[in-house]
Amino acid sequence: MNEKCNAGENSPKKTQSTLWEFALAAYAEPIIQRHCHYLQDHYQMDVNILLAAGFCGREGRRWTSSLCGELIDLAAPIRERYVLPLRALRREAEANAGLYGALKAAEIEAERVEIDALCHHVAIKTAASEGDAPYLDNILTYAALVKGVSQYDLAPKFKEIAEKFADIP
């Protein structure tokens, strides 16, 4: 990951965290993990894009519909070719611990590839800024582009995810 994907010294909050590190920390939060799994399994939302929305929110990087569409288009081939097939195989292999572990490691590596791609695109297309952190705005921008997602019905989940993102150091 290059330095543009680090928050680094140009960050308003002076954090050294990368998008991958933020994603790991956020996903370790039980509420974020539970809501992300729900959104993934019921609405086919991409967890990595949700996590990128949080990271960018923390950096003051506000998403537009156009940027979000670009991120969806960028992530889709990686997700469809690698992440989703590995996830399906991993879920089928739950009875075999060794195979399950190997497939889980491969799935996580595929997700890292997707996150790296998202990170580089966001670094090129957005600028960090001082001021409010648009966690919820970024999530809602993404949700508006996902077919079948009702922002009204899912507002409590989106709000809770955004609030938890704000707690990530």
C-alpha cells in the first residue's frame, strides 16, 4: 500500500492507520460486524465498501454518487471473481477445519486485494479535509446505489455503524 493510502501526517487527525488497519479494527467491533454481515447477506452490500466509507469519513473524505459508483464498479470484478466464490466454498467447508481455515485465509487475502484497489482509487479521487466526519453520509451515498436497499428501513443499522466508526482510533 502506498503512502497515499495511509492517513499519515497530512491527515486532519494525524493517525497512522491505513484503510486495511481501519477495516480490521472496525470489523472487530461486534456491532459493526453483525450489521455488515446482515447488509451483506440480505442486501448484497459489499462490506469492504462499507468499511471504506468509514475510513474515508474519518479522514473527512466525502463521497459523491459518482465516486461511489466508481468504487462499486472497481470492486465488483474482484468481489465476483475471487471474494464471493471463496466465501461460498468456505461456508461449504465448515465441517473440515483445515480446509475451512485455508479458504478463510484466501478469502481474507482476496478482500485485502479489493481494499487495496478501493484505497488507491479513493486516494486519487478525494482529498482529506478538516471538519465534520461524514461517516453516515458516505454510507447513505453507497446505500442509495444498491438495488433493494431502503435507507428508511435500514437507517438504525446505518446510524449505529456510523457511530461505531467514529469510535475507531
